[in-house]
Amino acid sequence: MLKKLRIMLTFILAASYAPMNYLIYCNLTCLSCPLGGFCPYPIIIFLVMIIKFGRKIRSIISKILWKKDIFI
Amino acid sequence: MRLINAFKKLSINKWRYIFWIIGLIMFVAPFALLTRLIYFTIGNIYPPDLHGICFRMPFEWIFSGRIFYLFQYPIMFGTVILALIIAFVLGPIFCGWLCPVGAVSEALSRIIPFPYRLRIKDTSITRSLRYGFLAGWIVISLLIGLGYIGISSICCRYCASSVLQSLVDAISSSTVLYWHSGSIIVLIFWLIIGGVFTVGGRAWCIMFCPLGAMSGLFHSLGAKLGFYRTIRRNNVKCNNCDICMKVCPMWAIDSNKSIDRTLCINCKECVKRCPNNAFTMVWREIN
């Protein structure tokens, strides 16, 4: 039941990406951007990715640090 | 002769990597040989590059009811139909063997060692991501067709093909094509997060490519008729080493070692890399 709920939730989240893309998109090229490159769009996606894969990213970083013996 | 023998002995999926290069030469400018050949045959229309043959726009035209575009751009329509027919009969081998977008990101993903790369282990979640996005994309295409949304296309807002072409142009001719917020997202997701930092490097193909999703559907539909080439696992030979899971670029093999047909692209990585030869490529038999 929980798995089915997860699958449904994933489906809905994925289905909302194309409409979100339409809503967020600014219709400007980067060269003509009034924000001068401080684009909120990649930041939103980055935040979503960090929330989704935060634990995995943390474990990867800790593995890298451990392997390279940075703390020793 | 010695070189040929050495090449034959290579245990890696060598023909696939050769086809990656052929795909790049066929579709991506400055080469774009296939596009040039078609334009030479029918008369030059556009600059010959990866944009000349878009793998996604024809789907949007169909779903938005703009069928007349298909007659206006017969090359795009023909390419996509051919890819789908191949997917129906032989499996989505265009995605696995020729598509330059997937080839570049998959090649880049080999840089980082396996433990530092991300993947979704549950194939049902991967499948729902893929077809959830396709559903949302079809809804937006329908809304464009009905005139509720005043844009010409949703494909171009997250197009990895145009980003690849822009990157190659920037390297080969120092010209910069259009860059916008959508291309930055695609560059980050297709090449960096979904490419370098994922297992197989095809996260963009799995989640955002309508041609890939449609090919997967045609692949599983073809299975019902039973005449396509598919990968089969021998339970006796398998010792559950999980190497197949680690090398599958489409995350199509789950922990039970069952292969999800809607995700598999017949790339034969599991066949070539399995130490026990538990995977074989066979013509599917009708049960």
C-alpha cells in the first residue's frame, strides 16, 4: 500500500514538471536577462535535487573524505 | 591483423561504443552526415545540425493536433517513425546505440567510480518518473493545441539535443547559440547531475525524453506480439553479484534481477559484463 502510494506520488510529481516548466520559464535568453545571471530557476532545481538526494550526497562526501584521509 | 584480433578479444561492448561515435558523426554538426545527406537529396532547408532532425517535436505536433507540421517536416517525422518501428520490432536500440545525447552523458558517467554515483534502485519508481513526466508533457501539448497556452513548443525548454549542439559549436567554431534558463537546467541535469553523478549517466533519458518513453512503450507493446530481440537471464548461472544492476545505464534491472521492458534499451551492457554469462540476447518466443 505504502509502495503504491509512493509510486503514485512520484507519478504526480513527475507529471507536474512539464506544467511547472511552463510556469517558471521566463522566455528570455540569458544575455538579455534583467537579473544579470542570478537566475532563480536553476537554484530551485538544485534545492529539489539536494532535498531528494541529500542523504546520498552526504554519504558520498563522507566517503570521499574518509578515503582521502583528509582528517588524518 | 594483431590489432583486429585484439579488438575481437575485447570483452567490453565495443560495437556499441563504435555506434556511439557513428551516431555523433551522423547527427551532430560540424559533421551531421545523415542530415547533410538528406538535405543534399531533397534540397537544403536548414543548417545541418542536431536541430535539423529533432527526435521529440513530432510527438508534440501529434498530441497538440498540429498534424500538418508532419508534412512540412517529413525528415523529422520519418526519423521518429523509423525509431519507433525499430523499437517495436527490435527494442529501442536507437536510444542505446545511436542517440548522441545519451551517448555523451553515458560516456561521461564512466569518469566517477561507482560508489559515488546516484541511482534509483526501485524500477517501479523509475518507471513512474518516466511515464509521469510523459503524461504531464502530453497534457501541456494538448493545452498548446487547444490554444490555452500561448507558446509554440514545450520541447525546446528542456532540450538536451540543443545543449549538446551548442556545446559542440562552442568547442568547434567558438559560436554560442541561444542559452536560456532552460538550457542551464538541462546542462546541469543532463550532463552533470544526471550524467556524471548517476549510475549509467542516462537520468535525463530515463526521465525527460519523450522519444525514449514512447520507444519503451512500443518495446513492451512489441513484446505482446513476441518478435523482438530481448535479454533473458539464466537463473542457474546467476550468483547475485549485482554487477548487472551496477552496469545497467537505464536502471532497468531491480534487486530481483527482473528486467523492466519499458526501461530496457537493449544496450547489452549486462550481457557483456556479467562474469557468469547469465544474460543472453535471444529472440523472444511467443508463450
